[in-house]
Amino acid sequence: MLWTGRIISGLCIIFLLIDAIMKVVRATPSVEGTASLGFSDSLVRPLGVVVLIFTILYAVPRTAVFGALLLTAHLGGATAIFINKYHGQWSFLFPLTFCVLLWAGLFLQDSKLREIVPLRK
């Protein structure tokens, strides 16, 4: 279970780092994606910095749960935007699925988290 959790978390971290870096350097797909959601393109870099900080917190074992909570809040906002902007489409499933993967990776790695949230007794 430990290595499965590490692999899941590692893949999530890689994805989030790529996303954050693309936003910080203002890559065209990130700027266009943010603008398509109705946000100013001036918010791309600050969003990238926020995702980068949250991802670093998630990647450090001592602060991983706090990082996961912050990323869940961030992705919850993304879900709300997708639902409001694209009502009737399934694009909101990505942030939800990603949150599940973030927590699954931690859950499989951390026995204390499994004690707090037991799947069965």
C-alpha cells in the first residue's frame, strides 16, 4: 500500500508542478484556459504561485495533509467554476477525481490517516 500511495501522490505532484510552472511562466495554454473561464489573464501567474506553494506543502510529508486540504479547496473552486460556466457538461469531474487521487495517495501512505478515517472496522 505504501508504494501505491507514493506513486499516486508522485503523479499528482508532477501534474501539479507542471500546471503551476506553466502558469508562472504564463504559457499560452494556461493564459487561454484562464481567460476562457472568464478571469483576467493577470491572474495566471498568482494562481500558479498559489498552486506551487500548495503542491510543495503536499509534497513534504510533514505538511502533506495541510497541502492536501489547501489543494482540495483550490480544486473545489475549480469545480464550482466548471459547474457554473459549463452547466450540463462533465468537465467538473476532473477536479473531483484529482482530489480523490490526492487523498487516496495520502491515505495509502499514512497509517495515522487510516486510523482517523477507517474504511471499515
